[in-house]
Amino acid sequence: MAELIMGMSLTSALAVASTTVLFLSLLLLFIRKDSKSSVSSKVPATKRAAARQSIEEDPNKPLVRLLYGTQTGTAERFCKQISKDIFKKYGNSTTVKVMDIENYVAADKLSKEKVVIFCMATYGDGEPTDNANAFFTWLLKSAEEVEAGEREPFLDGVNYGVFGLGNKQYEHFNAVGKRVFKALGTLGAHPLLRRGDGDDDACIDDDFDKWCGDFYTSLETRPELVGEMQVQTGEEPAAPILAYDVKMLADDSSVVKDVLPFSKKGGGYTAHSPVMANINRVQELHTPKSDRSCVHVEIDMSSTDVKYETGDHVAVFPQNSEAVVAEVAALLGLDLNSAFKMTRPAGLQLGGAQLDEPPFTGPLSVRTALAYFVDVLSSPRKDALLALAAHATDAAQAERLKRLGSHAGGDEYLEYVSKPHRSLIEIMKDFSSSRPPLGVFFGSVAPRLQPRFYSISSSNALHPSSVHVTCAVVKEQTPTGRIHEGVCSTWFKRHGQDSPVPVYIRHSHFKLPASPTTPIIMVGPGTGLAPFRGFLQERAAQLDAGAKLGPAILFFGCRNREHDYIYEEELKAYAASGALTNLHVAFSRESGQKVYVQHMLQQEASALWPLLADQNAHMYVCGDAKHMAKDVHHALHELVQQGKGCSSGGAEAFVKEMQDAGRYQRDVW
């Protein structure tokens, strides 16, 4: 700048000198910054947490990769538990990286891993979770190519473990975990231990703990895969209790007036980006004679850019009831109208653990936060009990909670929590001396309230800007005597009309055949009718457009035609118009002998077999996976065996061919 002020009167020598001084100053600044970086290890961890030292990949340290495929968050929780355990055992000598498998580029990275652990949940009819679908498809395709001799195994040197999450009540128990484990072996990877099979029908946390014990033992026998084990002195440190930073705001409810907890600008196709829609119709489908309830719900999507296709699913983010919200607030000692902001603490917390971003930042009222973001009606996990124990003022209650949350207390946890389906809110009432702070409650006690998925019961051909839902209202007594009301279904019925609701669309493969002349066989008792109502709307639109339609046969089931024959008039109208060729309804409570849809399939076997064998008919099943879907599959197996005149193995092979060709599809839960 001096040169410019004085014009060109300075000598060239002075100009050079000035430039040199500037260069040396910049160099000194760089050296000082570098020296600060080099001594950062001397700074206390709490002051340098932003460096995120244990979650960055260091090429000089062994890396354990933890990948999760989850629908409800349990697989993610398990991966984070492994991360904390490895940190306890190996400290900073080993890098641990927890990742959503959706964000993992397996084609580029998997062959370079030394240790990789998969926690994989099975969803629906033996399917991967939404976030694991792309990886699962790639992995199985790669394994098929190796088995066919089209490529060589490419995962030699990769050591892996798989823990599957499922429920033994379902036909395809842990199908995803089983197939991932097998495919990795086909690709040349080496299993560190047996496949883990977690059963959510019992105590999945105990299954996980036992598998983890085997995993850590396997690591001890392979010291070259991990860093140096830490010297354990004294009693093992307690698991970290994670907490968000919470700032309570002034007692002025105006700061949160009319604030919606979800953005209005969401994309509408993922759980991370729902869109705000509006419910404009809720109608009871059962008659007054029924002692149960089922509602028809219409969600207006006209204010959004979200599109759906017939057969897709809609995910709905529900709200806890006002009574539940008030009870939780009272147990925590909080004013429902008080407002607060919540943020994630910078960097790592105790034990190398890392909190996710909070489900909201705020400001929100306690009422709204407890309504949308906490699941208090499900049974709590063990680490939630330990977090409650840490904040119990009654010594006996604290010790009891610690015992229930410990590995040694597994049987007691099973009897007190798992078997009776005791909810978090019930446990908070039983151990009322525990009042965890709000940040701990959201960070370590209450899991996030998950969206509910529904098969869309409308067609975009007739209702392009309206998504219809057919929802059974859940109300049942638990073994503890508590009357459990379904969070979303009850909210639909009581408060849904004219309410804003966060939703997103999940695309499905449950679709009508490409040609409308292809015969279809639909089996859907109860609310399993939902996607077939959409199918019939689409066929009606095709018929109105002059298309030629193939046969469409529907097997519907309910208890009594005077109680719960939902959409009766619609179905009869479709049958009269030709959109539906044959309607068969099983009434299970109208006579002394119960009649279900599988019985009617057997009765119609002679008419169905020619459609399947000669006309490439597509068969669809929607509804209960635990019982109905199994029984219908067995009936189909018998139908094929009888029609084809073959062995049981031959019938199973025929059904498998139908599945592989997309001619046998199931949308079950």
C-alpha cells in the first residue's frame, strides 16, 4: 500500500524489500498455525472436541467399520453400542466409524476394508429396510455374478460380521441378515464369527449382547485387526449417558406460537425430509354394531409437489395423545407451555460416543416436542433404564434400574419389561424418583417416535393429489393391564380431521402388471384390502379410457358383513362395472366354523389354476405376515401341487418361479 500512496517514487529495491517482508510475515503466520495444530494433543479433550479425532479415518490406525440398515433405529443403536464398547477396549488405538449404509459406497470401499460389521434389519416380506435397499441389491447381484462365473471373488482380505434383526413370528425371519452373511462369503470375505440372529419377539438386546461377546472374543484372537488393547484397571466404567444441550426460553409462549415441528419445504420422499400435508377427511368404516374401529383417511397433497403411484406406501409422522404428553411432562416435572431450544454438544462425549443431530432445534414448546418426538409407549431399551438409574434419587429404585439394565439382569428384564410389553411411561411411573433433565431424556431415555407406514388405498389415476389410508384403530389391553391405544391410528380418529400432518411417500414394487389384460388374483382381508382398492380404482380408470381388461379376482375377509365389511358398496360397484371380475368374501364370525381367505382360495382352486398356469396371472397378498400370509402361501402351494399334479418340491419350485418373475408379490406386516 505504501508504494501506491507515494506513487512510483520508491526505488525498485525498496519494493523488493517490502515484498520480502510480506512473504516472511505470511510464512510466519502459517508456521504459527501449524505449530498450534501440532500441539493440539496437549489441549484437554473437551476443548478440542471439534477435531472429531476418533471418528476421522486415520491411515495409521486400524479401522473397524460399522454399517447399519434400519427402519426403526434399533440397528443404528446396536452399531453405536459396538462403537462405545470398542472404544472402552482399545481407546484411540483403533478408529471406529459408524455409518448409515445408505451413505456407504460399497462398490468403491468394501474391498478395502479390514473389519466391517453389518447390523441389518429385515422389513416386511423378508425385504431390506429403505436405507439398505441399494446396498442389498448391489451385494446380491455381485454374489450372483461370482456364482455364475462372470467375475472373481473380490473381498479376500475383508473380515466381517453380521447381526440380523427380525422377529421369529414372521415367515422370513432375518432374511436380510442371512442373505448378506452368505453373499459376503460368496464374494470371498472371511467371517469373524457366527451370524447373529436377533429376535424382537423375545429380547433382542440379550441376543445382541451374546453375539457381541463372541465378536469381542474373536477380535482378541486377531490382534492384527485392531489396535492395542487398553489396560483395564478396577471396575469397568459405566456406559456414557448422552445428553443434548438444552436452553429454556423466557416464559413467553408467543415465541413458539403456531410453529410446526417439521419444515414446510421438505422433499416428501424420505424420512429426513417429510412434507407437511393436510388431512381433509376422516370417516369410520365399521358399522355401529362393531366393537372395533377402522377409519378411512384422505391426505390432501395439493399444496406439495409430491407424486405417488398406485401401490406405493405413505409414511405418517403421528402425535402422542394429549393425555400421554401431559403425563410425561408431569413425570419430568415440566411445564407443557415452556419453550426451549435443543442442540448437540460439540464433538465427542464420554466414552467416545457421539449424539445424532437432535430431531428438532426449536424453539418448541415442551407440549409439541413430547407430542411429535418421543416414543414412550414402547418398551424401553436397557441403556434407557441405566440413564433413568443415574437420575433416581431413591437408592433402592436406582439399584433396581441398574439391575434391569445390566447383562446379569437379563432374565429380570425379560420378565418385567419384554414379556408384559411394559412401556417406558409405565416404568417412569414405577420409578418416579427418576426425573432426568430434558437433554438426557431426549438423548438417552426416550427413542424417537417413528413414522407409521400404510399401503396407499387410492390410485393416482383417480386421485392424483390425494393419498387415501385405510387404518385399523388399535386398542388393546396389555399384560400389565394398561389399555394400549395405537399412536397414529388413535390420532387419526380423534384429531385427524383438518389437521396438518408430516408425511412422505415410499415407492413400492407392489404394482399392477404392465398389461391390463394380464389376470390378477388379489388376497387382502381386513385393511389388507387397502392397495387393492387402489388397484381397482386404476382398473376403473383404464376401463373408462376404453382399455380391455383381463380377469381380476379378489378374496376379501372380515368378521361379519354387518360389522366390518369395509368399502362394501365400492366393491360391489366395481364388480358390476367389470373392473372386478369375481368377488369372494370370507366372513369368519358368521357361523360356528371360521372361514378365512385361504379356505376360499382352496375352494376356487380349479378356477385359479388355469389363470396361473396358462395365462401368467399375477397373485398379490396384503395383510398380516404372522398368520394370514403363511396360511395363504400354504394354500397356494397346495393349489399348485393339485393343479400341476406334482410333488411338494415341484410346487415350491413353481411358486419360486412366480416370485422371481414378479408374479407373486406380498405387501405384509
